[in-house]
Amino acid sequence: MAIKITVVALYALMIVIVGLIGLRRTKSFNDFFLGGGNIGPWMTAFSYGTAYFSAVLFIGFAGKIGWAFGYSGLWIALFNAFLGVFVVWAVLGWRIKKMSMEYGVATLSEFLEKRYNSHFFKLASAVVIFIFLIPYSAAVFMGLSYLFTTTFNIDYHWALVFMGVFTAIYLVLGGYKSMAMIDMIFGMIMTLGVIILYFSTVSEGGGLANISASLRNIDPLLTRPIGPPGWWPLISLVILTSLAPFAMPQLVQKFYAIRDKKSVKTGMIASTVFALLIGGVAYFIGSTTRIFLTPANNPNAFVNNAPHFDRLMPELLTNVIPESLAVVILLLILSASMSTLASLVLISSSAFTKDFYAGFVNKKASDKSLTQLMRIMSAFFVLLAVLLASVEIDTIVSILGISWGAIGSFFLGPFIWGLFSKRVNKTGGLASGFIGLAVCLSLYALWGPAFSPQAGSIGMITSLAVNPVFSLFGKKSKEQHG
């Protein structure tokens, strides 16, 4: 225990030092939010990957999906790497950077305002980002707190307070500059961590063949291409987690900040390999929870003999990983989560500061005042997320489903069509955003939290389909980019 506390303390000290370095190098709002728009390929690749994967993956998704779907959860990892990373970088990466320079924009909301010539679109976008990224951040805080509760045997709410204060200090100090610097370190820790996690689990399970045989004995479907829940729940999870990144503000921001076209090509390969490794190991390990955990030997992971999905992975990590290596796994999930939280907080605070305050309240606000307000709003956003996490409103997968689903449903149609077609207009853009969001939230209300991935997937597909149709009824766009 003493070793774990010491290592975590040193880890925290390292992050604070990097934050202070970032603070000294942050001279403007552009520095704080985009690192000056001059971030290299490796930093961007790791920043993208570590923002994509967090405690939400390792604690929530790996636990619930691994338990329910078995090996078929690996399809999600494969599509995440191919669609959510490789195709996003290959098709959108340089185009996003190029458009941001041509339009002179720094946020997704500003792009939609310029592309569709609509101040209202900018305001609505800022509101959607701020509201729906709060539950996503809360889900990350929940995953981290469950891990700390199991690892250090401390109260969930005390763990939550610690992570909230730590995240606020880290981000408020240096913004994107400190985040990009430390994401390289985070990425290396995550790579080492998942390799250790994989081999430790396989060794503890008696080899891959023995693990597969054990899963087949529990339920033959756990080792087949489509797991017990069936094809539709699996496809909805693939769509939700692989299609949403095409328009997730915290991931799009990475391309605003990247240096040049060459950096996009290099970063594309690095981030894809990283995603395959991280996602593949996480979902594989999740599938072994069926083997290692039972109500008898791990009562903390079950409630009335039913699995508590968000506690499965923390308990598994405690039981499977040798004590000498457990601290590396702790740092693995800490690293993934800190980067994701930093990205979410930065985007959400910019939605208020840059898109709302500077766009509608005080258009003449100084660069210094905007940077200060960003720091204040970052701390405020963390507070809101921690308060929501303290309630433990639902499972991490359900919370992420509505968060990613709502944001993807609002932004996917307007953003993708806006980037690639000069035929869509304001009518189509606004219709696709609001109809997509309405479909997602309506289905969520009708079906309940457990079906949030399905609601989000249908909402995103609706958003993509609506834009060109409704653009037929609006005024022809003057947009020249195609």
C-alpha cells in the first residue's frame, strides 16, 4: 500500500510540474486552448488516443460489455481503431485543419456558425456541448473513483473529491500546452500498462486456450462472433463508439491544434496502432471477468448475486494483477482518464468562454480576460461533473451512451456534410442537428437508460440522413468549399 501511495504521489507531482511549465508557456487564449496550433504528430496522436480511451473504457465498457458479450466485444475495439481513428484521421484530419485556417475558427461551434451563416447555430452548439459533456466527465470520474475505492480501500466520495481537485489544478494551470506535453507520457504508461495487463491475465487464466474453454463452459456464445445479447445491441455499440468520433468536439479539437499535413499522416498510423492495442486488450480483459469473479469470491462486485458492472474491472485488476505490478495498472487507468478529463473540461469551458461569452455577451473581451475566464470555467465544469458523479445515477455505459449519443446526434450531420458538400445549407444543418438530437433523447426517454447506445446510434444516423433532405427546402448555400 505504501508503494502505491508513493507512486501516485510522485505521479501527481509530475503532472503539477508539467502544468506549471505549461503555465509559463501559455501567453494567450490560443496557447491555452490549442497550444498555439503547432502541436506535432506524436503529441497529437497520443493526445487523440488518450482522449478517446479512459476509465470509461477500462472500468465501465470493458466490465459491462466484456461480461455480457464475451469475445464479440472485440468487434468494438476493431471498429473503434479503424473507423473512429484511422478513417477519421485519413478523411477528416487535414481537412479540419485546413478549414479552421480558412475560416479563422478555433472551435466546432465557430465552424458551424461560419459554414451555415448562423449565429444561433453557434449558441445552440455551445449549449449542447456544455450540457452533454458533463455526464461524460461524470462517468470518467465515477470509473476513477471506483478504482481508487478498490485499490486504496477509501470511501467513493472521498476518492471523487480528490480526483476532482487534482483534475482542476492540473488543467487550470497550463491548458492545452501542458496537456499535449503530458499526453506523450500518459500514452507510454498506457502502452506499458496494457501489455502487462494482457500477459498477467493470460498467465492467471492458464493460457488463452484455457480461458476460451472456460468461457465456452459458461456460455458457448461468449466465444462466438456475436455474443449472448445479440447482433443489434452489438452493432449499436459499434456505431455509437466508432461514428461519434467523427464529430466529437474534444477529438475534432486535436486537428485544429496539429502542425501540418505531414503531421496528420504520421499521427494517423501512430494513433491507429495505439487504439488497436488499448481497445483490444481492454475488451479482452473484460471478457475474463466471467472466469475470475463470482459472488462468493468477490462479493463487492455483485449486488444480490447480480454483477455491479462498474465494479467488475476494479475487482478483477485487484485479483489478477500481481501486487508488484498493480501500481502500473493504476497509473494506466489514471493516465487514460486524466487526459480524457482534460480534453472534456477544455472543450466545455471553451464552449462557454469562446462561443457564448465572447460570441454574444462581450465581443470585445481581451485575450487575457478570456484566458482567465477559461480557467474559472474549467474549475466550475469539474465541480458540476463531480457533483453529478457523486449521485451515481446509472452505469457508466448508460451515461456515456446518452452523452456521446446526444452530442453525435446533434453534430454529426451538420459537421460532416458541412465539411464535404457545398449543397447543404442552414435549413438542412439546423434540421439535422435538432432532429437528430430529438430522436436520440426521445428514444432514450422511451426505452430507458439501458438502451442509450441504441438511442444514440439511431439519432446519429438520423442526423446524417436529414441534412441533405432538408437542404432541398432552404436557400441555396453560398459556401464555396466542397
